[in-house]
Amino acid sequence: PTSVCNGPVQLTTVTSGSDKTA
């Protein structure tokens, strides 16, 4: 996914596509 930079938040952002949404 695109949330590879966020880490723990990637589980939530994997659905939206934004790694900064969570």
C-alpha cells in the first residue's frame, strides 16, 4: 500500500490510499 511510510497507521490508510489520513 501507500501507507508504508506511516507504519502502524498503514492498516487504516490501506483502504483510503493516503498514508496521512489516520
